[in-house]
Amino acid sequence: MKRTVILLMGIFFLGGAVFSVDLTPVGEDLETFLERFGREAVPYLQQNALTGEGLGIAQFNDHAGWYIAVTPSLVLTHGMFDFLKDDAPFQILDVDGMITSGLAEAGAIEGYYEEGLLPIPFVRLNVGFALPLDLEMSLILSVFPQLFTDLISGAIGFEGVSLSRWNAGVRLRKPLIQDAGGFPAVSLGLGYTFSTFNFGYGLPEAEDFTQEIGGADLSVQGDLNVSTYLHTFGIDLALSKKILVFVPFVKLSSYYQIATFDGAVDDFDAELSSQADSYTDQGGEDPSAEITLSDLSFLTTAGFEILLGKFAFVFDGNYSFTTNAFALNLGFRLGF
């Protein structure tokens, strides 16, 4: 706060004669933003890693030796910039204005940033096998390549974004109770997944980003790059009951998750219109933040399957007690 007051007083009293203002607080503000953003975004990526298996029925090996499923999914977040509504300790930089400017340039719906729901889409592939000892194994793969991002950003006129993710894992489960008579099928499973998420975007390019401070323009530029690595380990308890071709199911999941978040603004620089030198000239380094988060997450899933011979359609949704967010899944499964 003290440095901010000194900066404002210097610009106010000396105007264009100010030649040496400490710009390091600008970089520190961006590091604060990266740290807050990482803590806000990671829980949603954790939920994303656990949803969309294309399998709801608690036991598949009584009628199929293997299956393959494709599941488009959507996690509905409450926005990843909610922390800007708090009294964030930004010293100089108008981070809120920077984000708003970037979204406006992107043509994004403002509700995504403020009150609305931000959808995170993905598609997952699952392959399952029946194993000896009445065990079942499922292999998981989900990829969102940069090619898809280029196609989508080109279609909406929002160029210059890098976005990719992939998720892979394995789950092993054991049916405990057979679906017979009035009893539902019950199974217990163990699983592990590994996920990565990468995002990059240049700071708003409309004359870069500028804000007015005491009659002088502060401009910043650089490339925002974020990457996250996520490990999840946990258990699932699944119940289902077949009623002709209709199979309602419910699943409770508990997963311990470890996430590493790395964020940086590469090639960053800032300068005042009234100042001869810049952030880089003053020896400022690229703002960066690295955090590691670990927690125990609980997920509840409910839905139903429609069995049509060797095909099955799976409709379900899940709720995360960590994020208070929902995910929607529509799966297509073929089994033999």
C-alpha cells in the first residue's frame, strides 16, 4: 500500500517529469492473480478428471466380456474469476479491468465472468474388460488437442489462444452383489487418473492493456501461459437395478487429488507514458506462480442407461461437494 501511495503522489505532483517509478508492484500483482486463479480453477479441473465414464451399470460382465464407450461431457463452473470480487491485494494493476478487456475482445459472454456458468466441454473414451475372479477393468482416455481449439477459435473469430488437455487412467472394480430379484447390483472400485491442462493467451492486444494512473498511462504486455498436472486416487461404490431395458444407477466416489499449477506471463513488460524506462529496464522478471494443492473430494453421480441389445445409451449428471458444480454426461456404449 505504501508503494502505491508514493507512486500516485509522485505522478500527481510531478506529472510528466516523473522518470523513475518502481514498477515491480505491477509484476507482483500479476503473480498474485496467477496464484488466486490457480486455486480457483484447479478444483473444477479435478471434477473434470472424474466425470464421464460411459458406464453406469454396476456390473457389466454378466452379459458382456468387453465394451467401448464414447462420452461427451460438460462441467458447468461458476466462473473462474470469482476471487476478483473479494478485496484482492492488488497494489497498482487493475486486474479486474484487464480480465474484462480480454473477455470483451474475445466476444465472451460477460455472465461467464460475473454471475453465469462457464461450461468446460470434453469427450472421453473408455474401454472395459471382464477379468478373472469376477473383476472388471476400465481404461480411460480423453484428449482435447490444440487443433480443436484452432477450429473453434477460428469459427468465433477469437484467434491467438492455445488450449489443450488430456486425461488417462485406469479403474478396477469388483461386483459385490448380483442384480437379482429385488436386490440391485452393487460394486466397489478403485481408480487412478492423470490429467494435464494447458492454456495460453496474449494480454489484450487493443493497444495492449492500458490503465490511467494520475494522468499517466500504464501499459502492459506479455503472454499468459498456464499448465496444470493432476493425479487422482480413489474408490467408487456403485448401485444399479435393471428394469427391462431401463437401468437407473447411483454412484458415490471419494478421491484424493494432488494438483500442481504453474502460471507465468512470459515476455512481460510494463511502462508509464511519463517514464523513460520500463519494468524490464528496471530488472523485473517475468511474473510467475507455482502452487501444489491436495485434498479429498467427494462426487455423487446419478442417471440411467437404456440397453438396446449390444448398444447402451448412458445419461447422467454428477455433483462435486468441493466445487458445488454440476457435470452432465451423455454416453454411447457398445459391448460384446
